[in-house]
Amino acid sequence: MSSIVSISKLSKTYASGFQALKSVDLEIRKGEILALLGPNGAGKTTLISIVCGIVNPSSGTVLADGHDIVRDYRAARGKIGLVPQELSTDAFETVWATVKFSRGLFGKPPDAKYLEKILRDLSLWDKKDSKIMTLSGGMKRRVLIAKALSHEPSILFLDEPTAGVDVELRRDMWQMVRNLRASGVTIILTTHYIEEAEEMADRIGVISKGELILVEDKQVLMRKLGKKQLTLQLQNPLGAIPAELSSLPLELADEGHALVYTFDAQKEETGIAALLKRLGELGIDFKDLHSSESSLEEIFVSLVHGGKNGAGA
């Protein structure tokens, strides 16, 4: 699949000496949804701001649909829509005037039918004559998305798009993002909500302390880094793990009423059969068992705390 955004050796050091980005390389595929995860201050917003021409890089290059964001700024910016984290709109303007003006800023000819379609898709059409100051927070965020789409960009950046949005509206926006992707728009979103990335993304990038730790297909990431656990509900509680089992990756849970065995599902030998045999030999009976997989959240935490070396943790 061809790249629509190419980022090479991108670094940013502010005047204070703080290095927000450290030699980031990233290829964003045409038509994908890429989720960028990272704690506060990791560099997510700086990365987006550079690609969108808001912040100047210290070094490195960025191509947006083949256009250099520095040398060919106007053409590059015309390919990009940005929905910022902060709710910044002209509160006294109407929704329609705001979206129409935003399209004109990029030199696009008037197209009332296209703008109407955007507002209808975002459930904003009945609010088109309302002043933005009268809208709810969720509706204001939809207006920001409408503004970002007004000039028909092929690349859309969503910086924390559902921050402060209720669960129902969040799911509506997820569906809207899927529809945009289906129409050919490439979407890059930053999010604090792990379930948002798990639900939406084709690939996931993890940023920590200005470094891109990894970029991986979501399913591959969860398969490679996720652990499986087998939980056995015991007939009789244990006060401690028997010495004969001390070499195994076991821990007690539920005040000794459960035994948890962690294993790598990718290996041919999970060790489960041997474990069950040993338990039988030791007279440890169980009444129920079930397995579970690591969530994306657990994988993310292990990556951020362990850095690149934590990838296998």
C-alpha cells in the first residue's frame, strides 16, 4: 500500500532546550486509520502540529501527498484537515458561515451541496443557522470536524477528537470516522482512550518521550505482545504456591481461591498440559477454568514503561 504521508528523521527542540521529538520516521498508508498513543507530553501534538504547518521542525522532512510541508506549504496544507484538541471557533458566527469561510480560506470555490452533505453527515444541518456559542461541547467538536473537512482534504488529523465527549456521541463519531475512511480519507488520530484505538485503528503507533517506539498493525501488535492467562478456580484455597510449582509463571489470586498461569499463545508448547498434570499429582483440584488475553491497554502500559526494551514485556 502506498504512503500518503512520509516523515523522515523529524526532530523538534524548543528554545527552552526541551526535545519534543527525536528523529521520528513514519510512513502513513493511504486510506488507513492510524492511532497515535502516548502519555501527556510524549510528542503526539507536536508531531501533528509540524505536519500541519503550525510548528516548524528543527530537522527532518515531511511529505504530504508528495508535497514538502516547508518548501511547498500551500499545496501540502491543502491536502490536510486538522481537528485540534482545543475547542477554538468564532463563537458569534453561525455554523454555516464558519464552514463556508473555512472552505474559502483554502481557495476552494463555493459548493453549497458539498457543505450541506458534511453538515448532514455530522448531524449539524438543523443547527446550520445557530451561533456556535449556543451549541453543546459535543456539537462544537462536530463543527470543528466540519471545518476541517470543508476543503475536501485527503488526510485528516484528529487530535483527541472525543475528549470530553459522552459515550453515545463518541460512538457516533467513531462511525463517522469509519465512513470518512470508506470514502478514501486517510485518518490519523491521537487518543487517550485505549478502547478508541482498539475499536478504530488499522495500525497503532506508540510515542514516548519524543520517540516513536513502534508502529504495528493492531492485530499483529496484540498477537506479538499480548499474553494469555489461564485462571483456575480452586476447590480449596492455597496459602502459597507449592515449592514444586515455583519455577512456573504462576500467581495466586482471589485470596488464594484462584491460580493464574501466564503463557505465550504463540509458542507451540504452552505448558498447560504439563501444569494440569502436576496439579493432579499434587492433589490440587479445580472446579472451573477460563483463559483471557492482554488488552491493548496492558500492552501500551508495558511499552511506555519499558520503552523499546519493554516491547517483549
